[in-house]
Amino acid sequence: MTDKNKKAQAKESSGFLAWVEKVGNALPHPAMIFVIMLAILAVIAQICYMNNVSVDFFDAREGKVVEIAAVPLLNAEGIRHIFQTTVTNFTGFAPLGTVLVAMLGVGVAEYAGFFDAGLKKLLSNVPSVVLTATVVFVGIISNIASDAGYVVVIPLGAMIFLTAGKHPIAGLAAAFAGVSGGFSANLIFGPTDALLSGLTNEALRAANIDATIDVTGNWYFLIVSTFFLTLIGTLVTEIVVIPNLGEYKNINGHDTGSAVTDLEKKGLRRALIALIIYLVILGLMMFPENAILKEPDNYGDLNLNNFLAHGLIPALFLLFLIPGLVYGKTVGTIKDSTDLVKAMTESMESMGGYLVLAFFASQFVALFAYSNLGTILSVNGANFLNSIGLKGIPLIVIFVFLTSFLNLFMGSASAKWAIMAPIFVPMFFELGLSPELTQMAYRVADSSTNIISPLMSYFAMIVVFMQKYDKESGLGTLVSTMLPYSIAFLLLWTALLIGWMALKAPLGPGASLFV
């Protein structure tokens, strides 16, 4: 019996998820799916344009009322736009540079054998459930580094599970659930908190409401959510995902069972010393009062916001390059600069499939934004909710589910909130619900469906990471694997928020639920 048949048998009883995977993978290659979606988008945009579909709304980023109309792709202007922006759509695709730069460093560490040896040493005698919980937890807290978790934690999650003798796609899924599904949770507040609270305050100002919220407005709830989502993600992985995936056949020849040799231990010690030295130097560049990586913000205060937003990926590149190089030099897997460049080259070669997929995905994401259909859908959805006249907990629940649905079509959290905050924050305020509660409900919804949305910028990258361990996997495999996490996060996280409302507990320091 072939490996393919064995895998099919293992998944035969998985019911609905198997059907989702089968249907999804019966579709053309993911790159071609984006081409088909582009064709559908062009037709829908044309129909909406011909029917003069438009919306008026207050944009919190612009600070004014704007009119947005559907923009066609099939008229002369639209066709010119497609030709003129194809290259910049690709080169400006947010995950592209991030992924490639980070993978240069990761590739060196992987080529040298640093990951294999380090993980074997780290994971000896670690219980299965603890391992899964750790991967989910690290994924959640990685969002303090913005998008870095996508390119570091997710592939590492797969490697960790593989080294521990577990299905690597389950590790990838657990990490993805933590990084993306738990994007709004954390133990400390970060760039996302500052961005969303700024838009919330702009919405309050525009509505002439004498109230503001702090960056810490959701902090207490986010701390509890971190451990809550870790538990949910762990249970979903162990109870649903791992059994559904079946037994993994070690077709790539990864060494998962041999002990760490004395030479490997020596290499790990030297790599650890090099890593510590690097982290000390980086810390001295970040944390002292006048550290060189700090820049003044609009108020003249020195902080790391720009570095965290734009400079962290090169720092992560060095984070993996340095210990990987030291380890490789010690054990002999990297002898000279030729080997070092070879390691980077092989890493880039492995990303060839991602580059092709990213090209077509970037075109769809960019042209979907250009068409304004996502914005029109979001505004009309908001107006619908405004019209149904619900209050209290039922209103919050409907708001969460509406936002989670809209997130499938408009991936950017800040872009959606810039549209929705001016509508919902004043509306909910008038109904006695605090801005902090409205913002938190939005964040629960927005995070929960990230992991099943093809419009999420890193979705294509995750498909490529998955195909490293299963060549036959596609969008259907990823969606069917992540769907249990999405449903569990959406339902149970919403239930946690409802329970919080019932207890009338503060969402953060001085942040009440009601006004």
C-alpha cells in the first residue's frame, strides 16, 4: 500500500473536514485559484460599477467622510491599471521581503544542522501535550514582534513536531493558530494595540464624544485570552487535528530519533554563546535611554515602534544566521563562504513555489483592494447591523459574527477598523457599551477567521510551508486543518467575552465595559 493510500485511509473517517479538504484540493493549483478568483472579481466589479454601487462613510484614518464607489477592472482605465501595477503589486506584497530575508538566516541554521540538533536536545523527555501548548503559546506571544511570528514560529512549529516524532503539519497548524488566530492576544501590549486604539480614539473624536481609550484598554482581557487560547489551541490540535492527519510518513528523511553527539553538543554550546553575545549587543542597541535603534515619534518621545515595524526582520535574519554559522563551523557542515552562500541559495530555491504563488496572490489582493468591493461590503454590513436594533450581549454577538465574516474578504485589521470604528464605536457608546468593549469584540472576531481567509497576506506562504511535508496538500488541506481552530476560537473566545460582560470585570486598567 502506498503512502498516499495510507494517508487517505487515515483520513477516511474524518467526515466534514475530509470533505472540505477533498473539495478544496480538487480545485486547480492554488496559484491558478487566485487567477480564477481574479476573473470572478473582474466580473463582479464590472457589474457593481455598471449599477453605480457606492457607499459613504467616515474614514478614521483620513479623518473625514469619504465616498467609495466600485471600481471596474475591465474598462480602459482598469486594464491600464492592471498592466502598470503588476510589478509593484508583486514587489510591494507585504510578506514577500519579510519571508525571503528571514528565510536566508533560517536556511543557514537549517543547512548547518543547528535546528535538528537543537530541537533534539531541547525536546528530549518533553510530554506531548506540553509540547503542543508551548508551540501555541509561543505563537500567540510572537505578535509583539508584529508579523515576525509568521515567518519564524510557523515553520519552527512544524520542525519541532517532526523532531518530536509527531505530524509536522499538526505543528504548523498549532503555530499558525497561535500566531494568526491569537493575533490579538498577548501578555503585554504591542503595536497592534496602539494602532487600533488610535483609530478608536479618532472615531470618538469625529463623533464629538468626550472620551478616549488607552493603549492598555484591553490588557486584562488579552492576558486571560493568551492562556485561554493556548488551552483551546492545544485541545484542538491533540483531539481533532492530529487524529485527522493520521500517521506521518517520514518521506523527507529527517532524523528524529538519534541522540545528540558530543560534537553536536560542542556546536550547540558555541552557538548558544554566540547567540547570547548577539542578543546582548542587540539589547544595548534597543533598551538604554538613548539607544541607537530608538527614534522619536510625533510627540518627540523616543521608542522602538519604527524598529519593531520595519527593522525586526533583519534582526531575526542575524538571530538565525549567527548561531547557525557558528554551529556549522564547529561541526563541519559549513567550512567556508562557499558553503554559507550555498546554504542561502538552497533556502531561496526552496522558496521558488512560494514566489510563484505570491505573484498571483499579490495581484488578487491588490486588485481586490483597488476594486473597493471589500470596503463596500464592510460598510453595508455595518449599516445592516446598525438597522436591526439589538442591544447588549445579543448586539455584541452579532457584531462579532458579522466582523468575522467580513474578515474573510478584507484581511487588514487596521483597514477594516478604520471603516467600522466610526460607525460602531459611537453607536455602541450611545447604547451604553464602552469603546474598549467594542474594540475588544472587533479584535476577537478579526483574529478568529484570519486562519481560514485566503485574503490574509501570509496565507499563500503557509500553503508552501505545508507542501514541504506533503506535496499533495493545497488550499483545501490548509482550510480543513485550520477550520476547527477557527470555529473553536470564534465560539469559545466570544463566550469568554460574554462571561466577562456578565461579571462586569474591567477589560484593562480603568477600562470599564459600560458607560
